[in-house]
Amino acid sequence: MALMEDIGYGDITTENLAGESDFLKGELNTRSEGILCGCEVFKTVFEILSDKVKIEFRFKDGDRIKKGDKIADISGPAKDLLMGERVALNYIQRMSGIATETRKYQDAIAPFSAKIVDTRKTTPNFRAFEKYAVKVGGGALHRFNLSDCAMIKDNHIRLAGSITNAVNKLRQNLSHAHKIEVECDTLEQVKEAVCVKADIIMLDNMPVDVMREAVKIIDNKAIVEASGNVTLDTVNNIASTGVDIISSSAIVAKAPTLDLALDI
């Protein structure tokens, strides 16, 4: 679908310049440092176009690469290399950027046991690739979609009337295999979530000192997740509170693409 989107009814430039016998050789190079991610996706783009395209990678997903490294050698029919170039680069640049940003966050909390996880703030129809990149970058994964876990947020609490009402109603209808998470803005909500035996309690946009108090109140009775305005500058301090999970949309939504290029 990505190739169809980019090529449209045909690459009117390449198809009118390249003959069937024209072959090219090139290199996938990096112009910046980061974590490589998306090698198989990059390769698959060209495999869809032609079985004559050959790619030999010198690095694998998860490897740290630096400016000037040659990532792969590539050769094949000119029309296929030129038509697939942009789509293949879009994938590997985006995925490598997310893996790189995730590694920065995970490294920043290395002394603590907390895990960095993603959120559902992903690019529509690109979630599988972005979540894979988070994993390659050393992060952990939150729910893939709305059916994975029941998460009671502020609007759900308003709908149900209270945290207690929401949790009890869900327990009446859900399978025993589903966890229930409650988003809490205040310590009073935390206490209510503990009393109703929520499986996961999210501390949403709480100051660090309030988080510390919340962790004490929860006292290992639930998995503790911290979320809201998590940055590289604040993540270490958040991890020091004793939370189990730190969820951040920044590792995906605000990750810059890694500067990779296909040089023919």
C-alpha cells in the first residue's frame, strides 16, 4: 500500500528514462549516529518490486551505527531501485529514529528498574512498525490496541460516576484474563483504585513528590505506571520514585528520523 501510494499510476520519470537492461549499484549509508531499525522492512520494499534486487547488510536491527557507516550494499534493475528508494528510506529512517529515541530514554533510567513503554499515540496504520522500533530500541510495549487491556481514563470515570463503579462494572463483563488499569490524577483517586483492587494504576501528570507518596500508598498492590509530560530531562527523576512503568508518547511521536541515504 505504501508503494501504491508513492508510485501512483507509474513513475513517469524513471520508467521513461530506465531501460530493462539498466542496472545500478548503491550503498545505504548513515549520516548520523543512532540505533538501526527496519532492515527487513527496507529489504521487503525492494523484494515486492523485483526479485532481482540484491541487498547485503553489514549491520542488523539494534546495532549502534555512527556517521559515515555503510549499512548495506544494494544492486538491481535501475527502475526498481529508483522507484523503491523513497519508500524504503521512509521506513528505515522513521523506525531507526524511534529506536534511537527510545534507547536514549531507557539509558537515562538505567540505574532504576522502571521500563520505558510506548503509548497509542502512533501514526495511523504504522503502529506495528513503530512498536517494533520501540522494542528494538530497548523499550517495552504497552497495549497494542483497545482490546488488549481495559484502561479507565478520566472520561470513563465521568461516564461511570466513579473509579469504583467503573472497575466493578468492567469486572462483571470482562474475562479474568484481562487486566484493568486506572488513570489517577490525585492521591484520593489512587487510594480508591487500590481499594477496588485495580491491576495497574497510572499516575497521570503528577509532580514527582506526589508520585513518591502514591507509590507508598500502592505498596506493591498494583503495577505502577507514570505518564504525562515525560521528557529526557525529567525521566530519571520519575524513575527514582519507584514506579514500574514510564509511558511516553515522545519516544514515537516526537522522535526525529535518523539521517540515512541511498547513494547510487
